Amino acid sequence: MRAPTVPTVSDGLVIAGQRVAVPGVEVVTWLDDPSRAPPVTDGKRRDPAKVLAICLHTSRGQRGAKLRPGARPSTRAETLARYQSTTTREVSWHLTIDSDGTVIQSADLGSWMCWHAGHVNGWTVGVELVQHPDSPDLWHAQLDALVAVCAAASDALNIPRRLMVDGAGAPLTVPVGPLLSEAARSRDGRPLGGRGERWPGVIGHCQVVPDHVRGPGDPGDLPFRALLAAGWQGAPRP
């Protein structure tokens, strides 16, 4: 099954069948160059009005990332996009942001549901930040592109510009009980009291899965700090 195609109106993200400009950011979609940004093969159609949040991931889920200045030339995002379009695994996401700031889009952010974070897939946009095999670090150009696409997507889909912080105002990178699936269990099998609640804003993979699941703390605090610096509101956990 492939994401539906839509007519090219202008450069930028594809959101609910329209092109939305992201000034200063190179966005490549399956409409622009399907060899670089092949459409996803997993997922299904959805109502854009049901999209409430953006869910951030890193491609390797590795902790300890440092913020590096400038950009790192890369085609890793294209490699990951091709992987998700061909793998037999049930995995997909909407955007891949490379260390040089290039954004590869593989599905419509509004009208297509990707499979990136389990029970939250239906109401979130999945964003992967590239981590290279030799380093978990993220780059300024990469986070600048993240802020720009989050702004464009939030405006187009009426997603609040907010993210969860702790009492000291630091980004939250731990599981949030109410957002966990009702089926969530600890490593030793104990129920974690998840309620599958929804939280409009920008969330992290770490907030919606138990901390023993892939990449504890993923995507780390750097992406959230970049958003806070750009004016996103810090909100208490539910």
C-alpha cells in the first residue's frame, strides 16, 4: 500500500494534499524525486483533523548526543527513506531530517498514518533525526530544519506549539504514565498504568513507551531545547 499522490502546487511539505513552504529548508518529497524520497509502503489514510501532535525520534535511539556546529554532509536520510519503503518490517515515518539540514518526506503529514510509535500513530506525525553510525551527535543545521518543519506542520495542522517540561523547565525525556498504552508493561511484566491519553503538541518517543523499549530517552533533550529556544511553550506533564 502506498501513500496517495497529490498534485505538485509549490515546493515544501505535503500536508493534507497541499504544498506548504518551509523557507530556507530543502524539502524533498516523493513528488519531487521518488528516488531520493520514495513513498512509504506501510500505513493508511486518516483524517488530518485528527492529527494532534508531532512525535520526535532519532534514527538510532542513542543517548549522549552532543550538539555540533554547522552541518555534516550526508545522504543518510535518503538511505533511511529507501529502507522504510522496501523493508518487510512494519515501520514507517513521515520525515527524515539529515545532519546537513535536508528534509526527506515520505508521506503526507496530515492524510497518511505512518507506523512509528505504536498506539500514538493515528494522531501523530513521525519525525526521524539522523544519527550517523559513528556518532549519536546532532547538528545545528539539523535542528534548525526541525524547528522550521515543526512550525510549518503545527500551523497547517493546528498543533499547539508546546512540549512537556519538568518543574525546572527542562525537557521531559522519560515515560509519561497517562500517555503509555494500556498494554504497557515493565521489564518484569508489571502493568505500568498506561491510559493511552492524547497530548497535543510536540512529544518524544521516550514519553509514550516504557523506558526499556528502544532508545531510552529518545530523542534526547537537544531537539526540545531547540524548540524552546525558538519560542515553543514548556508545559507540565499531564
